[in-house]
Amino acid sequence: MAPRILLCGDPLGRLNQLFKRVQSVSKSAGPFDALICVGQFFPDAPEVLDEFLDYVEGRAQVPIPTYFTGDYGVSAPKILSATSKKAENQGFKMDGLVVSHNLFWLRGSGKFTLHGLSVAYLSGRESSDGQFGKYSQDDVDALRALADDSGVVDLFLTNEWPAGVTNRAAESGIPADVSDSSCCDFNVSDLVKEVKPRYHIAGSMGVFYAREPYLNVDSSHVTRFLGLAQVGNKNKQKFLHALSPTPTSTMSPSDLSAKPPNTTLCPYTLPEAAAESKKRSNDSDSDSQYWRYDVSKRQKNGSEGEKLCFKFVCSGSCPRGESCHFQHNAEAREQCRRGVCLDLIIKGKCEKGPECSYKHEFQDLSVQRKPRSENANRSKECWFCLSSPSVESHLIVSVGESFYCALPKGSLVDDHILIIPIEHLPNTLVLSPEGESELNRYQNGLRNCYKSQGNDAVFFELVSKRVSHANLQVVPVPSSRARLLPNIFSLAAEKLGFKLVTKKFSDSSEGRKYLKKEYDAALGLFYVELPDGTVLSHTLEENEVFPAQFGREVLAGLLKIPDRADWRNCKISQEEEAKLAEEFKKQFQEFDPCQ
């Protein structure tokens, strides 16, 4: 049976009126599985705040699972800041952060499955004040990467209408009030052309508009746009709409490609629309990825009117080299390496407020970093030491001179492997040349083993004082999905408040040499080695508590097995573990460098 979904325009905090209407419609035409709200969710005036807080704080019950994207309005920063810190909201979550019972915030951008429907979303607006209610270019880019994934998106949610949506539409059906394009967004137009959803739902315009279906370029199915009015609007415009779409995954090709008689051509492919899109793309893509802010008022780093190269400050290099028009400032780069807020470095101020986890004072660069300290203490109770009585030998699948390979407890997938140094070392970045050589042979062996099964290998490690014995994790991902890895990791990092530095190398040994240079024992490091030679890394700040399961959580999302993100949910009996280990030994035998 197809899911039954209610769609709503801007609630503006009027939740009593909204849920009263939802319950009325449910009695006559329900029940419904979920309510999705687009446009401004929070109050537009303080007078409505008490009513709104009743639902947020649990004094009133949200009657149906409710998802919202419009994370701006009165008290939004305070409420959403508290939401972000809840234990159940830690980690990489695209299916909504829990605000209260039955109330979920769709933050940034993402894609998830709701009752069988593929749902993609871009939360917030292109520009607004404060941390919340504003989407970033990273959100847009991540959504583009997710759109490249196989499968048709059933529902695409945005706050703003796409610019040009009324092109080629019947004039008789266009509301008079949509002539003002203040709530139209060219980014949304560009995205919807790429996402090609079956339904596109948006708010913020204040009117109801159900556009005729339109054709998509290079796709057989049509898209239906639905604009919804504000809750309690004076003109009695429709703000609640019921929808019961059959999930694409269960539709036949002929049903999916059906085209109603009133179908039009794509509204976003008119010459003037294409020219505007190209102009915006040229304006933004050529330079904005290298710098982001006019830093005429920037503190300390550069004279008036200069602009810092964003890529250089973040990563220490710039692909444009000497031809880059923006400043490659070594001092700014070092401030970034020492954990100073990027906004403070580049813009001169941070607008994120107390939620920003980075430093807001420039560091004294004359003070050298703490020297590396050696961790030679060996724990007799270490799970990973082969001489320890705690080691689970039935999980071991290969043993070499310096390393051994084993299945982890509660593996993410059956062929999830740990590469573990036999010596009690804190990480794999402090190896001898011989140890590094053997590690490289194990990595290549696992790459080839996975490749024979149509998969690619992803390696990741958390280097931290909390990790006493190193373990390099290796997870196979389908080769068809490997291209999504850089963006999905970057999106996850952004949602947790940090950035990953991206470097690409011609071979893995060069990547590991780079990581050894970046590693600082006093701070720690998280890194990922991707199949195409890309290395993603994040240097931990002093006293930073990095999510230990971050790499696993991201891959669980990519592989669409979010319930396996926590290893404790994946525990099996010792007999089952031993069976999996024996099966992997057979698969790995011809690739094992130590056989």
C-alpha cells in the first residue's frame, strides 16, 4: 500500500492551528503516515512563541511524525542549538534530528527513505543572518553528489520556489502573487534540474500553486511542482495537501514514465533561464570555491581590500598555484591549522555565536607546538595485543611480520577488516619503514580482494590519545557508489561542525607520507583513504572530543544500513564470528601478501 503523506507550507509557529487541521483531515481521509513542512517553521512573531514551545518542550503532543526544513524564525537558534547537542542526534544523520517526540529537523541537505519514498531536501534559505536558516554551498554540492546516486527521488523539499518554475506553464493557473520573485532561488532551479524528482514541494511564497507536470531532460519520468501557502493565511490559500505516491522502487517502468496530457516541457531550459543559470555558475564556480569573503575589514591578515584564497587557508595548497588571483597567506594557514575559526581568519568575525567550536582568538605563532610524545606503555588487557589473554583469536584472518588482519566485533558488513600492528603502537603513522611496507602490501591485497567482488576499499583511522592500540579499519563499498565518498564524508563533517581537508595523490604511499607530515601527537588526527587516491583528514583540536564512530556512521549511511552504524547493534555469537572469519580467509587467500 502506498504511504499517505501530508504536505504543509510555512507553519510560522502556528502549531495549534496546524495540528487541529491535521487531526480533522485524518478523521475524514486518514490515517496518514507523516507530515512534511516546508517554508518557515518557527514563529514570525514573539506572540506565537509560547504556543510553539508547548510542542517543542513536550507539554503538548505532536500527533503525527512531523519533518521540517525551514529552520529560521523567532527562537530558532536557541532551540536548534539545544537540539544539536542531544545525545540521540550525535553522528551523521540525514533522516532528521529529534527536536521532541514526533518532531524532526531536516538540517542542511540530505537524502533518506520515508515509508519507502526517497526524500531529498535542501533546508534553509540562500542567505539569512545567523547560523540557522541558511544553506551553504557545501550543502548544495553534497546534494548534487547524492543526486548522482542511482534511483529516482520521489519527493524533493525546498523552502524557496525555484526561479522560472512558471515558464511554459498555463497562465490561467499561475497565481497573481507569484510575479514577485523575491522568494525564488536560482540554486533551487539548478538543483531540481539535476535531482529530477517526481514531486518538488516548496513554501515561502505565501500562495498555493500546483503546476502542470513537466518533462525532465534525459529522463523518462515527469516532475510535479507544488507550492504551499502559509498556515492561517488571510486569503484562505491552501496550506495542507495530501499525497499518496507509490514509491519509485515498486513502480513498473511504464507507470513511472507515464505522461499526463497536460505535461509541458521543462521550465528551466528556456534560453533566458539557461543563460542566467550559466552566468550564475560562472560567477560562482570560477572564483567562489577559492575565496569566500571580501576581507577588507579582516583582522591581522592582509591589507584593506585583499582576499584570501579559501582553498589555501583550509588545505595549505591551491590547484591554481601562481595563477590564483587571491592571497596565499602562510600565517592565515597556520592560524587555521591551530584551530582558529575560518570566519574569523577570512571575514574578520564569526557569526555562528556560541555554537562555533573553533577558537576566536589569533594564536601566538612564536610559540611552537608541543613535541611529540612516545606512547610505549603496553596494556596486558589490550584487546588487540596478540600476547594478551583478551585477544579474540577466532577473528584473525592473516598474520604477518608487523601486522595481522582480523574481523572486528560487530562488523559493519561481512568483509569489514581491521589491519592491526602486532607491536603495541598508538597509530599506523609511527611505523618503521619495514612496517610501512608491510602495511602497504596488506592494503593492496585487500584492495584486490574487494575489487574481485565488484567493491572498492575505504580505509580510515582515528589517531587519538583515547586509542591505545592502532587499528586501521577497511570497509568494502560497491564500486558504483565510490564516487559519492568525498562529498558524503564532507557533508557529514560539516553537519558535525568541522571540515575535512582534501588531498589527491597518484598512489597510496604518497598519501600516507602526507599524513605522517600532518600528524601531531599532541593533537590527534582522523583520516580516510579513498579508492581514487584522495585522502580526507581532520586535525583534532586540543581537548576536542571527536566522534569515535564517525567513519563507520558515514559508511553506514552510504550503504543504506543506518541501523548498523553502532557496532553494538551488530554483535553475533562467537560461532557465527568464527564462520565469517573462515569464509573471508578463503576469499583472501590468493591476495594475502603473507601466504
